[in-house]
Amino acid sequence: MDLLFNSPELLIILTVLIIGVFGAFLFFRKKKKREPLRETSKERELKALKEEVSQREVRKLVSLEDALKNTQKNFWGRIGEKLSGKSFSPSDLEDIEEVLYTSDLGPKTVQKLFSSIENKMSDISGADNLRSVLRNEILGIFKNVESGSSDLALRPDGPTVWMVVGVNGAGKTTTIGKLAAKMSEQGKKVLIAAGDTFRAAADAQLKVWSERANVDIYSPENIKDPSAIAFDACTKGKAGQYDLVIVDTAGRLHTQKNLMEELKKIKRVMAKVESTAPHEVLLVLDANSGQNALMQAQEFHEALGVTGVIITKMDGSAKGGVAVGVACDVGLPVKMIGVGESVEDLRPFSPQDFVTSII
């Protein structure tokens, strides 16, 4: 120690070293504060999903007429152009038949509409009369498949169980999130069952939606059997006095027979918990699929006994006429339609408003 104080050179060196070490400490401490922790890929995905859901909720609502304007142009718009400025005559039938067949209505629907036009030829003098004939015929088609009410089933003594199915990309998971949000807003206690064990993003999406909708989610990490998840979720729904259990399922093509058999199994195990479950088997269809959506509806209905259809992405699509084909060709009620990104844009289907918007 005496040597250190008696040697100015050593004292200077020691002082410089102390200052250097302290300075380095402060530098790295500030740098650590400035640099955020690296996000994992899963955290980034969840953050992006939360932002996406948030953006959907603040977008401006669109009117049904605006949402269906492309369908209107593709259907009545083309018929109106052919009859513009002239009276209706038998020679126009061929042109009208062509429009009907290329409007994604479905073959059975086209035959029904065209027969009605032929039978009422004497009453049709122009575009207004033809419009009235088509409107009444299509409203009649929707009325034939409506059994009392097109509302989604809700049991007074709960839990109600909805099973949601569809092909990949139809908007099934987002639709479930919106349904849960709507039911939660109505004061229902909701449980979502994350039964899509094939697509990791589906689980992440549902978790984001469940947070925003303030509903519960059943998503066990150690169970990969969707039937087991459905069974446990229904059991939890019953024990926890939930009003509604919404069961998600993995998207699959209607031609994949083995996966369709899996859906049948999922449906069967629900009935072991509650004999009347599921109370709705909801098929989600993408309007842009056109007549392919009718084939999907037919196959899913034959396999599961679909109780209602939700048609998504009607906004901007020119193929919204598929809703008429679902009712006429397949005999299924359309219960809801998606005409935008917000929760409010998933709307109960009104045949009257729909027909008025496209014709």
C-alpha cells in the first residue's frame, strides 16, 4: 500500500483502470436497457394476430348492399343489361338462361328459376316484372328450408354445443372467434374448444380471439386427439355451467374420406356427454368457392347432418348467389353471412335483405 501511494505512476494507472471498468459497466447497462428482449417466433405470431384482430374491430361497417354489389352486377346487372330499353320477349330466354347458369346458383336452382320464368311469360312485359318473378321465386326457396327460425340454436338450460366444420381457408377459425365475441356480448358464458390439432396457427388465433372476446378456451397441450378434446370440452362445459361450447375442427377437403370419418367420431363423442349434442353442426363456406361450395355442402351434410351454413367473404365476391344454391340444391338454411372484417360484419342471414340487395 505504501508503495502504491509513494508511486504516482502506479496510482494513475490504477485510477484509469477503475474509471475504465466503471465506464464499461455503465455503457453495457444502458445498452441492455435500450435493446428489447428478442421475441420468439411464437410471440411474434401472437403479436401479429392481436394487431390483426384489433384492426378488424375498428374498420368501418359496410352496408349489405355495398357488400353484395359485385354479386348484384354478376346476377341481375347482366340480366338488366340484356333487357335495357326493350320489352321482354321469348327470344330473351336463352340469354337469361346463360346468365343464370354462370351466376353460381347451382343447376337445380337454375332449372327452378328458369321454369318459373317460362311459366309466367305472359305476365312479364319488361325488366321490372322479371325482377319481381325472380325475387318471389328465390324468397320461396329460402322459405322452404327455414324451419321456424334461422336463428342459431341456444338451449335455455345449457350448455349448447356448436360444432363448426369446413375446408381449409374458408374462414372457420375467424368465424368461431366472431361467434364467441357476439355471444359474450349477449352475456353468455362461452367456452371455445381448440379441436384443430393439425394447424398450430388455429390454436394461436383462437387464443387471441378468446382474450378479446373475454371467453374461455380449452386448449390442452398434451392432447392431440380432437375427439378427446371435444369430449373433455363438453364435459367441462357441463360441469362449469357454460351457456355455450363452440368446438373447432381441423379444416379438410370434403373428398378426404378418412378425415370426414374423424369428424363423425368427434360428433359421436359429444353425444356421450350430452345426448342431444351437438345442437348445431355449422358448415363454413367461402363465397368465392362458387359451385364448388355446393359440392362441399353436399358432402359435409351427408356425413354429418349439417344444420346450418355460414357463408364468409361475401363482400367483394361476385359469387354470392351460392347462398341460393345452398338452400335449393342442398336444402340447407343459410344462418349467417360474413360481409366484412369486424365482428359486426358477421350477420344473421335475412333472405329479404339479401334478395333485395342482389336483384
